Amino acid sequence: MNGGARTRVGRYELGRTLGEGNFAKVKFARNTETGEHVAIKILDKDKVLKHKMLGQIKREITTMKLIRHPYITRMHEVMASKTKIYIVLELVTGGELFDKIASQGRLKEDDARKYFQQLINAVDFCHSRGVFHRDLKPENLLLDSSGVLKISDFGLSALPQQIREDGLLHTTCGTPNYVAPEVINNKGYDGAKADLWSCGIILFVLMAGYLPFEDSNLMSLYKKIFKAEFSCPAWFSTSAKKLIKRILDPNPRTRITISEVIDNEWFKKGYQPPRFETADASLDDVNNIFNESVEPRNLVVERRDERPAAMNAFELISTSQGLNLGSLFEKPMQGLVKRETRFTSKLPANEVLSKLEQAATPLGFNVEKRNYKLKLQGEKSGRKGHLSIATEVFEVAPSLCMVELRKANGDTLEFHKFYKSMSMGLKDVVWHKREEVNAAADP
């Protein structure tokens, strides 16, 4: 991370923001002792306490420390300062499985089976350790640079101590389209069977390119889920159809089990479970940061330098899915963007930020400026609440900046519309001759 001062937390130097949500943001980082690149999830302690999420956060951290598996994002350690919690995670650079479907459409059956095998293997391992994910969906399935699946986001996971005397879980959670009927029913459910239902939905989406249960009306959606009203496309093989229908059985008592899935002929084709050693994980760092009388020596200090972040070659490449430079700089104002988009500019960083502010304000956005970042907050509530957009400027070269816009909250389609409208006001800011950009980006 040469060419510009960085924010440092303990032994880690922080880089660009990889993602952002209501309660956390994830940043690229480097271990200054080993040179290893990692991702650091940063949570604001005040927000966590205000929304009474301390128990959920501790559960997520404890779960990820206990689970060590090749198909699950690994947690290295957890730290805390006076105001923040830092979760140090394995850096997974291949993007979301969801993006693969969104950009390429449905997968071939053999490819879908490969990801499903990896998913089932990892979920089965979690269940063997008494952990239930409860929010399995393509957005929580990442791919590494080799295309290997990695389950992430254990924010809704359940540990054995949450199971009541009846042997069931009782918290309704997850994403409606992927949630098992018994979870919606709120009468208690078996976490393993509920997770398997979500795996069945994921398999359907991988092979079909769309959801089996979908309706704009939530009650109509629930009715379809309760009755398992869906049909498989003609291109599904007969054996795949049979397996999916056994997984998406609305009655958890007669639904196929994970062990039966693993023994299924369609599933077993080309199946090679990974070989790995399990080691006992220490929870000392977790206990230290959640101890009410945490000692100052257990806290880290965040040191910051007020300059636009410089981006080195590895970070530059990591902005592109699967470490592929070909799609590094999207051409702006051509078609729709995803949940984030980037463009380059030859203007100085301060000027770029001023232009962004000028373009966003007439569109009904409040602008909060901090360092070389902008937070754009929509004044009107949309389909999924207020649209919130995070913007950051990076120095790629002395005369070249990269500008990144990410949807932090709200509806993705509304983000698309906002970017399209704002692009009209940025004509004199954007510089996007692709061949020149690629030349400038060469290390």
C-alpha cells in the first residue's frame, strides 16, 4: 500500500471500502507484519448498543471463530477500540454468487451441482457443530479467485443454546423468498431442515436463473411457499427435478434430510468432499472485547491521515470480480449499474467531490462530507426505505482518480435510476477512454 498514508488499526492498514450496510462496513486491509491481504468488518459500538444487537454480533463472531471449513469464510481475529469492533476476515475476491447469475444468467446443470455440493458440504459441517445459518441465499455465498464457494454472513446464525426445551428454534428471520414455511409459521422449527429448504431454493435459482416463489404481495408469496406452488423449467433433468421437489417439501417431517441429499444419485455425480484438518479455535479475543470491564491493553487505536487513499496494483485488481482487469472500469452512462459502480477522472480529488455534491443535491439528497468520502442520503423514502449512497475517491496515479459509488441502503433499482440521473451532471468530470485507463492502471 505505497504512495499514500493509511488508516492503521493495530497491525492492519485499512484501504478501500468493499461493502457497507446499516450497522457495518467492510474494508480491504493488509497485515503489516505478514503482508497478508484481509477484509475487516467494522462495527460502530454505539449503533450496536442502540439497536440492542450486542448479542447477535457476539453470536456471529463466536460462530465464525468456531467454524473452520474450506467453503466458509474464515475469521482470523477480532479487535476493539473504544468506539468500534473490528472483525478480521479472509479476503474473498471473486464476488457474490448472485452477481454471477445476474451477469451470466442461469448456470449449466453440472456447474450448479458443483456449487450445490460445496454448499451442502459446508452446511452439513455447520450442523455437525450445532450451528444453523438461517439466512442462506446467493448474496451470502461468495466465490474466491478460483471460483470456490465461501459461505459468509453468520449474523442470523443460531447456536445450540438458543434451542428451546421442545428442541426447536423460535426466531423468525431470513429473507422471505428463501425462508422455509415452518419458519414463517412461527411455531418453532428445526434449524437443519430450514437451512436445507434455503439450499433447495438456491439450487433452483442457480439452474433456472429466477426464484421458484415470487410475488410482489407478501401474503401471496407466503401462500405459495406454504403450498410449495412452483414448477421446474423444462431444461431441468428429471433427477434434478425429483431432488428439488423432495427438498422443497412444505412439510418438514417428510422433507429429505441432508444425509439423504448427500446419498442422492444426482448429487453424488462428480462429488469430491474436501480434505481438511479441524483445529480448536480460541475464543479469548472474543471474550476480551465483549467483557464489560475490558482492559485498555486489549483495545486497539485507530490512527488516521487526512488524505485521499492511494490504491496499489493489488487493490486495483481486487475491485474487479475474479481478479479480472477486463471489467475494472465500467463505462459510465451505458446501461444499468449493479449495487456499486466506478468511473475515473483526471480532476483533483477535491474538485471531483464538489462536482458530485453539486450533482446529487438537486436530486433530493443530503450530503455529508468526511475526509475524501461523501455519504448521500435520500430525503424521500423509497421501496426499501431511504436510499443511501457511499462515495469514495482514490488516487490511482498522480493525475488519475477512481471514484466509487456504492448503495449503502435502499433499493438497487432506485440506485440505478439515481446514477443514471446524476451521470448527466457529471459529463465534465468523467474520463473514460478505456484503453487509456487500462494503460494507466498497469502496475
